[in-house]
Amino acid sequence: MKKVLYLETPSNFSFRHTVYSHGWSELLPFRLDEENWILSYVFTDSKRENHFSAAISEEPDRLRIEVNAKRLSPGFEQKIINDLRHILQLDEDLKDFYRLAKKQKDLAWIARANAGRLIRSPTVWEDLIKTICTTNCSWALTKKMTANLTEKLGQTAPDGQRTFPDPEAMASQSTDFYRDEIRAGYRSPYFVELAEQVASGKIDPEGWLKSDLPTVELKKEMKRIKGVGDYAAENLLKLVGRYDGLALDSWLRAQFYRKHNSDEVCDDRKIREFYDHFGRWRGLAIWCDMTERWFQQNLKI
């Protein structure tokens, strides 16, 4: 027996574009069945005592959430719903972004496809650790580190799948553990320090979601964390709903040169100017623009 929940979706929501918006769906404890378009995740209750995997699929105007449990407390049911609303950014109002996208011929597809929502983890903590795992390494290594963290430190659900480790679990390990078992390299001492600070309450990543700080100041706060530079901070900002920064890296720059500058290298200022009319949405605009080819190849937009 499995418990089935349903979650209504907005009219301008695309399950596939959201799930495929960036690579998080490839990182445990997410799993993606691309053949049947089923996204799985291992949810935990508010007390971190019960853990169940769930398979999420799309139905007309709603999502079907099949939880691998015979029964759930009402509180846990609601938490799964709330977590999924957060994961898929169902409450993000993109009408203004779509209005601006429609004004630019090359980007009008974003509004037509209902793209723009970025998949994220249920907690900013998980997004923070995963973001640090993306810096200065290949995507294959990112996947390996996050898989190791989940498999070696996560809590086990009844079906054997594991949760992403909480701060306390990560704080209980040594630098050598992260270096030898997780293969985290230079990140190893950073993980120990960060986990201890979050577990003790000295750092509150979840508070970034509702922070009153201007984006510039919030970015500075994020960058105080070892392992978080400009690129990582601006990507994290997107996942807490701040799209001001472009999060430029070598890949994004190369894509822009190819698509908009005849494959010629240009100054970053030209890239910023190209998206300036998007205002606070500029970071989302460049990401959708540079990943259009992914959707063309895989989603047939």
C-alpha cells in the first residue's frame, strides 16, 4: 500500500521545464525517471524521525505524489505538500518575467513554455552544500560527492533510500572523513566548519528565504561562508528568489559568445547590458537563454 497525495498546480506551471531547469534532479536524494517523467525524493518529517521516499508525476492541473508509506500523520502529509511547493517553486509569480521575455523575440519561448522556475531542495541547507559541491570541479565529481554524502550520512527510509544529511550529521564527522570518504578535497574542512555553525545556530541558511537584506548585502553574507564565492553566491541567490546576479562562469560566457556574439570573446559588461532590461530578473533571463538548447533537445519545445 502506498499513500497518494495530490497537489494543484498553477496554469503557468511546467513540470518538465522545472524539473529539467538545472542539474539538481540528477543529485541524490532526487532521482529522475526520464522515460516516464517521474521525479523521486526522500522526504523527512519536521522532527527528523520518519523518512519516506515519494514519486511525483504530472496529471492535468495537478501533481500526483505517491509516498512509499502505508499511512502518514496529517502533519507529515502537509510537510510533504509544503516541501514540494518549495522544490518546484509553485508560489513564484513569474508574470512580470514572462511579460519582459515576450518583448524579446529570441526569449519569447520562455513564456510560451512556462519555463523559469528553478528546481531546488526542500531546505536552503541542502542547496548550500550542493552548490559548494559544484565549484571548481566536473559535474561527475559533483554527483559523486552528493551521492557519497547522502549514502554515507543520510537517514534510511523503509525502502532503503536515504535522505540528504542534516547539519548535525555532517558536523559529527571529521575533515579526514570528508576527504577520504566523500572525496570532497579542499571542501573537507569547510564542510566541518559550516555544519557546526549551522547546527549551533550561528548561521541560518533558511533565514535567507525571507531576509530583508538588499541582495548585495545578502550576497556578502553568503560569501562569508568558506567555499562560497561570487559564482556560488549568485546561484544560491536564484534559489532563494533573488535573480539580480548573472552567476557568470566559463560555461555561461562561452554560451553567450556563441549565441549572441558570433563566437567572439567579449567583456562581461556587454553580457550584463544585453540582459539589463530584465532588471531584477536578469539572472533568470540569462540562465533560460543559455539553456534553451537543453529544452529543444530533450523536451521538444
